[in-house]
Amino acid sequence: MPKLNENYQNVKDSYLFAEIARRVKVYEETHPEKAADIIRLGIGDVTLPLTKSVIEALHEAVDSQAVSETFKGYGPEQGYAFAQEAIADYYARNGVEVKATDIFISDGAKSDTGNITELFAKDNVVLVPDPVYPVYVDTNTMDGKNIIYMNGTKENDFLPMPDENVKADIIYLCSPNNPTGACYNKEQLEAWVAYALKNDAVILYDSAYEAFITDPTLPRSIYAIEGAKKCAIEFCSLSKTAGFTGTRFSYTVVPEELVFETSNGGTLSLHNMWNRRQCTKFNGTPYIIQYAGAKVFTEEGMKECQENIGYYRENARMIAETLEKKGISFTGGVNSPYIWFECPKGMESWEFFDYLLENAQVVGTPGAGFGENGKNYFRLTSFGKHEKTKEAMERFNSLF
Ligand SMILES: Cc1ncc(COP(=O)(O)O)c(C=O)c1O
């Protein structure tokens, strides 16, 4: 009989989106006349199609696969050099120097943030913010690692800072944050890098939403901070930047400088370990996708993506304006596609979910799904269509 990884028994049922779907279905069945009015602002998925240059590049790449001279089979596990270099150029244009060979191209920040746990032994102390993108918690729970939570609250603007009394080995940071939309500034990230260097810890920095940052003073990469290459891995994705949620392209930067001591007095390089892991378990992101993904990082490609992001930003502005009018304080919405606010009238998040569905036919995401500290909060996303977002906000405005 196989001995199972019983840590899976400790992973909480991911009931958030299933429960949302269930409640919406019940509402539709009991109020069929209102079913068509439902507006979904809960999803974290994009609604705009891929940009012109990406589509053109996809077609080109498909055609090149039809010709034996240009056909490509297996590619490098780390990604094609043309794609790594395109990303390194993009970093450079944003004022950050990253070596192309430190960039590993992959098929999703979800897979990479999950798979990275393999590089770390079980007896690490893992520091995770609450509220949080649930993947960090679930993947470490599957590994049986020891998770400590740091509180993201109204008092710290949902941006937990290092606590010298807590000795962590692995620290997850996500900025701009899902679900709170909060974004660390330079001084705050400097404090985290200083903590990591002092405590020999590693920061796993998820910057999947970096392209949504408009404030030029806010870092778009952890490597904007001096010393970060000695203590941080960065995860990034084209999912929200370029509408690749269904197309799949991400990249993870594991600098060569990341070297830690082993228990037998030697050293191991995280870069070499990740390389070994990818070469063993991953056969690369499809050539066609890398070819199209690389176009995103050109000036023209990014300009098109920023036009789409601008569209979502306008939705975020409408949501923020409505909340302001209502006197509801919130985080996010400016440098982030997410808007996070305290549920009105002291409601808990599931109670507010039902209230909003019943009285405005608007679906959002209850904060309870992201951790204890989210239980009185609610997340709306700016990824919907303008007309729907506008309509949803008009309905919201006429409530309570
Ligand atoms: C913070 C964060 N990281 C990673 C991801 C996953 O991105 P990908 O689509 O590249 O797997 C998401 C997606 O919602 C996210 O919110």
C-alpha cells in the first residue's frame, strides 16, 4: 500500500470560488427574473482579448512550425534566449538590472510559486501574510512546512513589516497585493531586504501585478532594492499584464548570487537547484507562446498592453470613486487591479456577499477566503467590462 502524503489532509478545501458559484446558482434559481442582471466583479480573470502584436506573433510562430527549416521541437528548459533577453531589456527599461540567464521562463506564476517549495527543507519557518493569495499557504501545507502568519490590517495599510522577534527562513511578499491591492514602497522593501540579509532568510517576491503600478516612486521589482539579489527570488507573469491567463507565460528570476549554507558546512546555489529542478521536471514553455510572449516586452508590445491595463484602471477608478462617495475606506485600485474594502455596517464578508447579490445583483469576493484578517473585508476587481462595472457601481451607490 502506498504511504500517502498525509499533509494533504491539512489543506483546507478550496471552497471560496465553489461557494461563490453555489450561492449565485441558488440565487438564480430562486430569482429567475433577476438572473440576467447579475454582474460579476469577483473574478481575477481578464476580459479583454490578446493584443494585436501578440496575435500577429502567434500566427507567425504557428506558420514557422509548419516549415521544416524553422520547425522547433524541444527548447531549452530555462526558456529561449530571445525571450530571456526581451525580459532583461524590459527590466532595464524600468531601471533594474537583471541577467538574462537568471530568468527562467515558465507556464505560470502559480506553478512556480508552488513548485519553488521543493527547494526548501521541511523544517523551515515560512512567513506568510494574512490576507494572502491562497497558493502560498496551500503549497507549504502540502509540504508539511511550518507557517507563521503576519497580520495585514487596516492599521498597517495591509502591508505587514518585519518583526525582529520573529525568526523566519522563507518570507512570501506579494506587491501589488492580491487580494488587498496594497503596494510596498521603497523604504518598506528596503526594511524587508535588510531583515532577510540579517536573518539569512529568502524572500519569495510575487510581482505578478507590477505592470499595474503607475506611481513612479513605487518599486516594480524587488531588485530595485540594493542587496535583493542575495536574498530574493522574483515571480512574474503575463497573465494580467498581457491577458495571458489562458495562453500561459510567466518568468521567475533566481539570481546566481543566491547561495546558502548547507547543514554539512557546504553551500548550495538556489539558481543551480532551480535549474536542476526545471531540467528534471519541466520541458519548457511552448516555442509559439514564448515567441508571442517576447513581443509583449518590446516597447510597442508593452504600449498595447498598457492600453488594456488603462481600460481596467478606468474600471478601478469608477469603483474607487463610488466607495469614496459612500465614505468607505479601501486599499488598492490605483497601482493594482484589486479594490479591498471593509464591509459596510459591520457586516462579515459572506453576509455582505449575500447582501450585495440580493440587493444589487453584484458578485464580489468575500475577504474571508483570503485569511482570518479578511473576514470583514471584500474584494472587487477591475477586470470586468466598462458598462458592467459602471452599472454595478450605480447599483452599489443606491444601496444603504
Ligand atoms: C498574486 C498572484 N500570483 C500569481 C498568480 C498566478 O498567475 P499565473 O496565471 O501566471 O499562474 C496570480 C493569479 O491570480 C496571483 O494573483
